[in-house]
Amino acid sequence: MSLPHWEETPADLPAAIREVKAALRRQIAASGRTVEEVFAVVERTIAAEVAEINAARSRGETIWPVISYDDIEAGTVSAADVARLRKRGCLVVRGHFERSQALGWDAGIVQYVENNNFFSDYRGPGDDFFGSVGSKPEIYPIYWSRAQMEARQSDRMARVQTFLNSQWKHTSEGVQWFDPSRDSLYPDRIRRRPEGADSAGLGTHLDPGTLDLWMTEAYQQAFRHLFNGDVEKYDPWDAAYRTSGPQYPGSTMCSAFRTFQGWTALSDMAHDQGVLHTVPIPGAMAYLMLRPLLSDVPDDEMCGVTVNQVFPATDKWHGLLLEALAGIPDVQAGDSVWWHCDMIHSVAPVQDQKGWGNVMYIPAAPWCPRNETYAATVREAFLSGSSPSDFPAEHYEREWPDRFTEADLNETGRRGLGLA
């Protein structure tokens, strides 16, 4: 059954929502099952995982898997650790970089911004989303420092990204959707939260897209098993159809396909100091995508999802999922933290933070048609010192003489920018 689809943001969003929801309900009904029956299958599965996570938490167990970088490099990660990673969809890599290296990068970032009068020139948050944390600044709109680029193009980063990309089914439906051994270089910002800071954190949300997840042809195919009533076949690790389709533009969009979102710690952080939390259930996307089709949701609404905002996860519509929200363990500078691109996540609020909370955001974004297209815009931004097109057009670094240059790229960096 052909579904209506909009490859660009519909002019009349409520009408488009009504149309696609009606079509999705008809398609599910054609399978011989009702939406309610299909959702009940998903809900039972999710409820069992939530109960398992809460039981582990009550026993004092760490919910997040932890794997050492040395095991990834040596190829000695155990089958049990791989299974736990795939079950939870998130990971802390211990010792990804030497602690001294990470602390040196942190100091280098401070020197970089101070040398270029960033604090006197800072104009305030460039977007409403990270502006909510109350930073002055907490999120630095800086992309091309030596520290960030050295980390992005390092062999140690490439090994971890390949390991994570390889957890996905990158060939299916007779197509190779991405190359797990080659990452595109996706530039993102820096967070530096000082000791003693108060931060409002970030509410529960997810980042793979918004209404385009239901309304574009590629994503309708990516979630085909949810939308044709065959939910038992849904695989959150199958990249089919995710690597070429469009995303509706907005202030919080990501033009790249990321297998995992991630950051690298530039300071030590205790688990109770305003850290990242996730709902560690990769299959929760099935719940999120089907929930708007139930009869208690108005026909012109998608459980609060709309364009130009992040995809929210709320107690009103997703209370069962949020019961499983789990924070990272203590991390040291040089550890890295990763979570499946579909996963609900948040940053806990903190008052009078103990110690610094500094990270640089570096995801796993394997080479694929979608990422190759975005890499062309990244190259232009890199060469001119501009803010990448996924981010507010702040462009602080254009005239900074000490930013990372093309001559500083190694082979991994050149490949990640599509220059080799």
C-alpha cells in the first residue's frame, strides 16, 4: 500500500498529519491486526525491558555497559559485552584517550578561545535549545580548534567508530547502506561547564528527526515493519533506507546519519553532577513511532512532535519509557560516551556543580550518500572557518589565525571530509 509522503515540510502540517495517520492506520489494518494490537505487542516487550532495568538498578548494578579502549583496539571485546551493548544501545569507552591527552586538549581549547577574544565577542546562545541551559556560555559554538580536529581524525577515534558502526546491519535489502570502516567528519560544538555552576540541563528528547520520520518516503521504508503490522521483524540496528533520505530543516536538525551520538570527556565527571541520561532500550523507537496512532491522540497531533523543535519524550505520552531513564557512571577525562541515534536522552540539572563538566561532541557518522552530501558543506565551513550548516550561523572562527587548517589534516581527516 502506497503511503502519502512529503519530501519537503508540508505547508499545512495539521492536514498532513491527519492524512498520514489515517493512511498508516489503514496500512496496519490491512495486515489483519489493529493498531491497538500491534502497539500492545510493542508495549509488552518494552515493559519487560523497563522492569529488567529497574530490577538491575535496585540491585545496585551499573545500567550502562563499559568497555575498555584497549579491548576494542585488540579485538578482544567479549561476546557478552557486545551483547550488552546491543541490548542497551549505549556505551562508555574507558581510556579512549589518555587522561593527560584529554586534559591537554581542554587547556588548549581555553587558550584557543582566549587568544581570539571569544568571551568579549560572545553574543549569547545562537539557538533556543541549548540556550535553555542558562550558559554564559556553557555550549561554545567552536568547531575548528586543534583539540577538536585532532580528536576527530585520530586513529583511536576511528577504531571506536568502526567498532560502533559495525554493530549495525549496514548491508540489507540487497544494498550496502554505509561503509562501517570510514566515518564522515561531523563537526559539533564544545561544552564547558565550570565548577560551582547551576544548569537547568536538557529535558528528555531524541534527535533522529521530527515529522519527517513519519512523512518522508525513506523513513516510511526504514520503519516499514512498524507501519505494516509486522512489528516483530523491526530491527533498530538495521540501517536500511536511513542513509539517503531528506530531513526537514530546523534549528536542531542533523543532516548526517549517525549510528551513535557521542562525546569525549575533557574533565572528570561524577555520575550525580548533571550528566547524560538515556532510556537504554534501542527498540523504544517502535513505541515512539506507533504511539501517535492510538485513539487518545488528536488526529492532527503526533504526541508533541513538530518541526523546528527536538522530538520530545514526555510523561503524558511516553511515561513507561521514562521509567527506565538511566545516567552514565563516573567518567574520567579521556573516556568517551556513546548512545544509539534513536535513543531518548537528557542532561540532568545540577546546582553548585562539583568539578568541571567538559566534553567535545563527536559522533559515529559512517560514510554514506547522506553523509557524503553533507561533507561538501562541512568542507566549505572548514576551509572558511565558518559554523557548519547544521548549526546557528555564528561564524566566530573565520578570522582566527590559529584554527586547524587543511595542511594539518591526516589521511583519516581528509577521507572524513571527502578530500581523499
